[in-house]
Amino acid sequence: MTEDKSFHMTPDEFRRYGHAVVDWIADYQSRVESFPVLSKVKPGEIRASLPANPPAQGEPFQALLKDVERLILPGVTHWQSPNFFAYFPCNASGPGILGDLLSSGLGVQGMLWSTSPACTELETHVMDWLVGMLGLPEKFLSSSTGGGVIQDTASSAALCALLAGRERATGYTSNKKGCDGRLVAYASTQTHSSLEKAAMIAGIGVEHLRLIEVDENFAMQPEALARQIEADKHAGLTPCFVCATVGTTSSNAMDPIAAIGEICRRHNLWLHVDAAMSGTAMLCPEFRHLQDGVELADSYNFNPHKWMAVNFDCSAFWVSDRKALIQTLSILPEYLRNQATESGAVIDYRDWHIQLGRRFRSLKLWFVIRHYGIEGLRHHIREHVKLAQEFAGWVRNDDRFELAAPVPLNLVCFRHKGGDAVNQAIMDGLNRSGDLFLTHTKLNGKLTLRLCVGQTNTKAWHVANAWKRIREAANELQKIA
Ligand SMILES: Cc1ncc(COP(=O)(O)O)c(C=O)c1O
């Protein structure tokens, strides 16, 4: 009978294959160090190994898992390897992965409180927990004037902040009439490129995103910011927004939030603080001085998906005045009207970000916080910082190398004194070996190597081995030269 015909996976099959997938992931975690950290495939190689056409008939599940092993794994760069020191980390953990699996299992779409009350309320609750855990100002609490929301990325959070700043500065008219070409926003030359993208999307225009000079430590110069704002006002423009960074991507520079915040207050500008990776360090009270003045921020963002063992994606964003954000992003078509929303007693997170639909992301955050506890999380952060500081000490003590920037936390920017070509050769050789993965930046025009300690399972011997390999690579190059 055709009505009985079904191609779905039964609950029993799901249980069986689900166990196989969890086993596969656990095995992957145990053997992750056996793979080259940076994938060695050539462009197009993975696609060439895949069948040209999709199957007309379903295939056995075991065949899928086999193909992950055979066809997909060679093209994976192992972000979860303890020898991954590149970019900023994107670390994961058992409780995070299982929380995410549960989110998939529930399959909830939490755009409104009423489309799944637990999805909204757990998120509000965990975001309030984090305010206390990170020592953030109480105004960010949902019980105060503000509140937190989980976004996909720091880029989206910055865009929402910029939009709210734009609207506040124009009396909420630019949403209606469009931008008048006079709005100006401010960041530093070291601010993440997502702000440039946000300026493009928000109708500010890249030319009206002023990139303020930095000092010798790559931190924004508040006097230069103040001068630029004055000049723009004098020219009849409308300054609306400043982004300060706690831990820039290139060198982990710390913008002086207090001084920048005072300037924002004086000119009534929206201050957004981007603490994408380094925000996690604020779990430890001894690092909070790095963001002194954070109480002056209108919004704040950090990515638990970078350094807090919550697998991608999970970006925590707070505002001090939720009304400003909601007024900026709220839109209510008839088909979404419902009693709970009309009552005003609930949060509808669709009004707190760009997209409508949303996953149950707070589950993985909740699982991670409950599994580790605040002390467990602090322990791992302190370990990472300690290891990076030790590495920085080794660099300082080798006269062939130099530090290229201060090392406030877990990122070490350093270079061989032999020049760009030598540094490039060291990095390329090590990355080609597959044994570790480093990336670079340019600081003061010079190619600089970056080693970031933030992978969940990185231990002292991984960092010691990285330094040994870097020195050996330098020795080899010296022999050739
Ligand atoms: C300081 C900073 N801001 C923003 C971002 C963008 O992060 P996302 O990928 O979450 O948009 C990064 C990424 O590394 C970053 O380091």
C-alpha cells in the first residue's frame, strides 16, 4: 500500500547509527593527532572524488560513514587538533557537541517565545549567567535595561550593534528613509574586517568607516579618535558608532575601553566592544583589567565558539538598552502575531538579530557551563595563557627571534630576525609537514608568525614541540643560507 511506504530512518535505526556516529567522533578525538593538521589536498581534489550525480535510490548508512572516512577526512583541516595554533581557535568539547546534538534532535525553531518557550528562556538565563561569570556590567542583564542574545558570529553581532547605533543617532529615521550619506562610524586600523563589511551592509559606506591610528602596541589612540570625531562634526557629518576591540585578530591588542568610552559618552556615540576571542579570558578575574571601562559599552560581544569549548557557532551579544536594538530590528507581519508577543511579557529573539529563524544554541552553552563549572573553565584558560607566556619567554631568550607585539593572553606574535622570506619559509615548511599549523600577519609592514594557544586539548608538550620544530626549521634554513 503506498500510504505505508516510507524511506525514513526508524527510531531503532537511528539509535544504531547514532551510536556508530558517536563512536566515530570519540575515535576521531582519540586519533586526531595522527592526521596532518592542515589538509594536504589540492583544490578540486575532494569534488573530483565524489560521484557526479546524486543517488536515485537511498544507500545504506554504513556506506555514508565509510565515505566520510575515505573521501571527506583527507580534506579536513583539523581545527580540533592540539597542534592547531593558527588564526584564533574554534574549540569544541564533548558537552558542547552533545548539546548541539540534542538541539538537532529537538529540531526546534525558536524565532518567537511561543514557538518554543524553553529555547528563549534558557538562552536568556544562560546569557544572564555569563554576565556574572565574565564580570560584565549589570545593565546587560535581562532583569535590567539590557539583555543578551546568541548570534551566529561576531560579524553579525557587530552589524546589529552598528544598525542600532545608526538608528539611535538618527532618531530611528534611517530605517524608514534610508541613510543620508552623512553617518560616520569609527574603528581602528587593527579592527576586524567584519566592521568594514558591516559598514557596507548598514549603508554607512566604507569611506565613512574611519580607521583610527594605533599606538606602538597596536591599540587605538583615543586622542586620534576624538580629533576625528570633532573634524567630522565640524564638516557637518553625523558620528554614530565606535567599535573598540578587546584582543585584535592580528596581534591581540587591547583598545583602551575607558578612554574610548568617555569620548563616546561625550559625543553620544554607540560604543560596541568586540572581544571575540579574548572575552573568554574574562572568566578569570585577574584578566578583567584588560577591559577596564567596559561599563561604558552600549554593546559587547564574545565568541564562546572560539575559546570557551562551545563548538561553532555560538556568539554571545549583549546590549545595555534592549529597546534600542528591538526598535531597530523589529518587524511584525500578521502571520507572526500571537498572544504572548502582544502581552509584552516575553522575549521574541527574532527582533534581536538579522534572520528570523534560530536554532536552540543555548543548549550547548548550558551543557558546557554545567559540565566544566566556572572553575573548570578558568583552569583551562589559565593553562592556555600560561603556555603562551612560556612560549613567549622562549622567543625572548633566543637571539635569532623577537616578539613582535605584547603578549597579554594566549597569542604570541613573533618573528625570526632574518626577514620576511625566512619567516615565510619557516611557516610554510612546518605547515606542509602537517605536524602543526601556524598562520601569519603583518605588523609594522613585517611578516609576523602567530601562535595561538586555545585548542581544547593543547598541553605543554604540544607547545614545547612547536617551539622545537620552529627552531629546527630555523637551523635548517641557516645551513642552506
Ligand atoms: C576580534 C574579532 N572580531 C570578529 C571576528 C569575526 O568572527 P566571526 O567569525 O564570529 O564573525 C574575529 C575572528 O577571528 C575576531 O578575531
